[in-house]
Amino acid sequence: MTGVPGLRCRVLVVEDERTIAANLHEYLTTRADLDVDLAHDGAAAIARLGADTFDVIVLDLGLPRVPGTDVLDHLRRRLRVSTPVLVLTARDTLGDKLDAFGLGADDYLVKPFAMAEVAARIVALHRRATGASVDETLVAGRLRLDRRTHEARVGATVLRLAPMSMRLLERLLRDPGRVVPRRELEATLWPDDPPDGDALRSQIHLLRRALVAAGFSGLETVHGVGWRIVAEG
């Protein structure tokens, strides 16, 4: 089984039971060809969702620190994000299901589960959401990034970017003109352990150098705040 043809599917699995989380990660990455990140408690999930974007979220309800229902409520009411959510939980009462759907869940699967069914439901959610929520091409003036082929261009010039530069560019291009804070960019490049010092500035320098060499000068530093891509470059 694979995801939507031509599109990578980024999945955030929020599960506190480490064995279950590891098994999901292994199956979904190796058998379903999905890009999977993990969060092991509700607070970590909220931090990840505030710093990055995903195509589908797999969410347990019985999480430490912050319960899964609060994570779902935060996603829908505070962040106002429509990312599809598959609830994956041991809670099997009708009331639990109705509460989850009332908070904005898109699907609900009770443990124990078959890995193949989880993968199939994720792919189905991604397929339904793709037409409305996934921009295949990100654009800022003459700068374009095709998310399907991972090709970036300035006009007719193809950029030769390292993987980290490509991830950084994609994050900045999701909302051209918006200043993206340091913490969001660090979470994009180093989700598990943001480095100290000038590691991010070094990555910004490499990306800016590649853009300028291709004739695009629209990567701006907003001192003390973060960085942004503007179309006028």
C-alpha cells in the first residue's frame, strides 16, 4: 500500500505507548511508504503542531500531560487547522466516539487494531483532503517549489539544494511574507533536539546563497524575530 500517487504524506503519530508507537512507525514507513513523525505525550504533540504541518494526525486519547481530547480541541479551536485526525484509542464506548467526533475527529479506530487498516484509513483521509488542503506548488514571485517532485526553481533556473535547505525553503514558502520564528524553523530541521548556537543561521546562509546565485534575493532576516520569503526578490 502507498499514499496518494505523486504526493508524500506526512503523518504525526501521537501515542504514549512506546512499543505501539515504534510498531506504527516501522509499518507506516516501510510498508505504506509514509513519512512518519512521533510525539509521545499531549504537550509534545501541541508543540509539534504549532511548529510544523502534517497531512494526517493519528491521535491516542489517553495521553500523559495533556489528554488527546485537549490536543484535538487545540488543533481545531486554537490553531484552526483542518488536518484530518484519526483517533486510535482503547476507549470503545459510543460516548467516547461522539465526544471525539464532536471535537473534530475525522475517523475513529479502537485498539487492538490491524496495522494494514490503520494505513488504509490514513491513505483514505489523505486522499479526501488532498484536493482542498495540499498545495502541490508553492510560489513566491519567480521562486517556485514543486512538492511532488521536490524541485525548486527561480524562473528557468533549477536550484541544487541539500535536503535541509529544501526543508527550510518549503517551510518558508508555505506562507510567503510571514515572518517564521526561529523556534519553528529549528523544529522543522531538528524536531527532536534543536541545536545550540548558530546552526540555524548557517542553514539560512546556505539557502540564501543558493537563492541569490539563481537571481532571487527575497529571503529576508527580521532581526530578533525570524525570517521570511517575499515575492519581490
